[in-house]
Amino acid sequence: MSRDVRMFVRWSAIVFLLIVVASVCGIWLESPNAAAEPLFPAQSPDQTPRPAGDGVTDVTDLLQAQIDAGREQIHLARGRYRITKPIVVNLDEVGPTSISGDGTATIVMDGPGPAIRFVGTHDGTASPTTFRDNVWLNQRTPMVDGIEIVGNHPDACGIEADGTMQLTVTRTVIRKSLHGIHLVNRNRNVIISECHIYENRGAGVFYDSVSLHQSNIVGCHISYNQQGGVVVKGGDVRNIQIGTCDIEGNMGSPDAAPSANVWLDSTGGSIAEVAIVGCTIQHAHEASDSANIRFNGLSNPVSFTDETRHGFVTIADNVLSDVQVNVEVTNARGVTITGNTCWKGYSQNLKVANSANIVVANNVFERNPRYHYGDGSTAMNALLFENCNGCTFSGNQIQGATGRNAAVEIRNCRRFNVTNCSILDCSPRGLLLEDVSQSRVSDCLILSDSDSHDAAAALQVSGGGGNQIVDNVVGSGNP
């Protein structure tokens, strides 16, 4: 074979290989884009708007047909998509499904029920050994991403999940609905991230008597929902992590039923293993009995026993303000409250009752004039412990509290350890121990710059016994 022929064969082979590689790479690169083509393009080829996203045409049946056909990836282009019935995603029948947009698509729910209802059949735990094959094949990780849902009916909701595994909701806006995200019956491993859940008539995120372990709510705005921000009622709930969120104003009118920005109520169920970390949580003190964080660990209010107390709660590094009670813990055990900054608790900054093994450490409970002018001047900022056992109160900074009886009031408690706290410029007194036993107060500063306060006003003990009170600095006026 001549040299020219050999060169021709060699270069032909190289060109052929390059064509094959380019073709394969083209498949790899183009397939995801093809799968992501919008179901409802914003414009037709002649550049006129398509009616599907005009906010008037009812696209319920069209959307439901695409879901039922097993399209799996529903991508919505810019527009307003009006529906009148829930879009039901029966995961075991249609397979893994996502509904997504690029932030410009709105689903308007113009009927009762959730705009999107995910239904799965997972009845195991979060352990891989409890999964049936059909869950991994057909049901794992249903997703909603990058869309807005607006309620346009009194009973319209945002997203409902029942029997799901690894529900993931990201970059989603839900507003003007009843409940934003409604979790019912049984789910596992829920992630809600980078969402705006805003101005709904019910709860922002509602754990409704659900069995749910492993849920994360991260980096969200959850605000102005009238019946609470993150609300857990009853059920069997473990491993809730709420982090780096802004949660505010989740209360109704002043005469509405009480609610809270984070409201965890074990009554009729069991809630434990909760972390609320790094959030700003605030507003509104005008609402009746409002709270930023309210935890009731008692599953049966008739009988208060070790078996019915729940807890293992960490509340850390949050900024909390402008409610009747910033943190309220009742009927709980194993709660750590640390590193928080609190002000404008109009009744109390902290209220703990009927609880055991509580640690409150290294928090700031402040009266800053910048925030306590006008109506804010009536905020009492007090701290109250009642009927508690085995608690540590250490390293806290309390300034300018005006409790009914004291800035820090400890009543009917035992085995209470109060150390290394600064209780400054408070009235009518700094610290009150009433019917407290087997407890210790040491190494505290309980001082006021007011000449009208004396040592008795700084620290008062009434009833109880077996206490040790040593090495404190108490007094009033300037030295």
C-alpha cells in the first residue's frame, strides 16, 4: 500500500472517530435540554401568546393528562396557568415526577383543595431496609421548583403530600392560599428550601397529624400566614430542622385565635428531636397570645408522666422579637436554649412551665432604647420558670426587664442551677425564688443604677429550702 493511501486511510479513521464522539456528546448534551422543553411554551411560532398560560383558560385537564401519561417532567414557561381541581400526581402509577418553571410561571388555583397533590405509597421508615422496590423505581423525590402558586378560592391550598418519600420543594412561591404546604398522613424525608410562603389564610407549612421523620426547612421566607408559620399539630414527628429562615408575622388579627411563628403542639401525638437554628423570627405583639416559638411536649394533657413528655429540642442562635412571648416551652424535657438574642417580649421573653432538664445559657435578653420607644416601652421582657425540675440557667445577660414580680422569676422548682448571669437595671427586682428547693445561685451580678433599689430588691427568696446562695454581687446605685 502506497504512503498516500496509508495516510488517506489513517485520516479517514480519525475523522470517523471524531464524528462518532461528536454524535455521542451531542446526545449527552442535548438530551437534558430536550427533556426540559416547556410543556406550554409562552409563545407560538408566530409570536402570539398561547391561551394555555393566559390566566383565563382552564388547563386542569391538559395538565392532568400530561401527568397521567407519565411525562414525568412538567416544565412550565412564562404565564399564568388557571386550574380548578387539584393536579394529582399518583407516583406509583406515573413514575418520578417534577413540576418546574424558571420563576416566571404561576399556577392559579381557582377551586378547592391543593393545586398539586402528590400521592405515594411509602409506609416504611427512612431506613433503606424498609423500602419496597416500587418506591425507589416510581416514587422517589417528587419535586416542585421555580413556580408560583396563588390561591383564588377560599379553600385553595398550595401543595399537599401524602405517602411520599423525599418530597423536595425549592424556589417556590405560595401565597393567598389556605395552607401553603400541607403534609398529611405519612411522609418521610421532606426538604423545603429557598421558598417564599407568604400571606396565606392558614399555616405556612402545616404538619397535620402526620407521621413524618426527617424534614428540613432551610433558607425560606415564611411570613404573614394567619394561623402560624411552621405548625406541627399532633402526629408522630421527629427530626425537624428549621434553619436560616426569616419567619415573621404569622398571626391573624388581634381578636383571632392564638398562633405562633413556630408552633409545635404534641397534644394528641408526639413531637421530638427538633432544631431551630439561625433564624430571624418576629412579629406581632398585637395578636392574642402570640409567640415566636411555642413548644408543648405533652401528648395527653390529662396525665403528666415521664412517658408523655417530649422534647429534645435545640433553639440556638436565633434573633427573636416583638411578640407576647418570645419562647414558650411547656410540658417538655431535654430542651437547650442557647445563643439567642431576644427583645420586646411584651409578656415574657422566656416562659418555661412543667418541664425538666432545661438548659438556658448564653442568651441576651435586652431592652435596647432604639427598639423600646413608644408602644415598645410596655414590653416587660421578663423570664418565668414554673414547676420545673433539673434546670441550668447560666451565662445569660438580662437588662431592663420589668416583670410582674421580678425580671427572672423561678417558682415551685427544684434542682435549679443559676450561675454567672448578669441581671441589670431590672424592676421590681432582679431575681425571685419562690418555693424553690435544692437549688443554687452563684457568681451572678444583680445590680441596678437606680438608688431606689437595695439588695433586697435585687434578690429575694421566699419559701423552699435546701438552697445555696453564694458569691453574688447585688446592690443598687453607683459605687
